[in-house]
Amino acid sequence: MPITNKQLHQEMLDMKQDLRDIKGRLLDPDKGTISKVNRNTAFRKGAQKTLWSIWIILIGILSKLTFWN
């Protein structure tokens, strides 16, 4: 059963639509995967700074309690 040009054309159109859907899911500025990754990265950078600050404060308190009476 050979594939006709009309069937081939329809399959190409379906493939183009699928690619548009995938691009929409990835690149959508509000709900896309890329924007979620960027928000997650920004959160992790901010949380990392906060955690380092907490560690420094904790080390400072422990060293004060240990070395300075």
C-alpha cells in the first residue's frame, strides 16, 4: 500500500502542528518549561545566599561561645 502525496502532505502538516505545540510548551513566557527553569534557578541562587548567611552566623555564634567566655 503506497503512500500518496495527499497522505504525506497531511502527515507533514500534523508534524508541523506537533512541533508548534512542543515549542509553545517550552517557550511560553508564562507557563513554559524554560520560564519554570529560570524561576527555579533564581530561587536556588537566592536560597543559597541565605543558607550561606545562616551558616556564617551559626559558626560565629559557636566560635564566640567556645573561645570567648
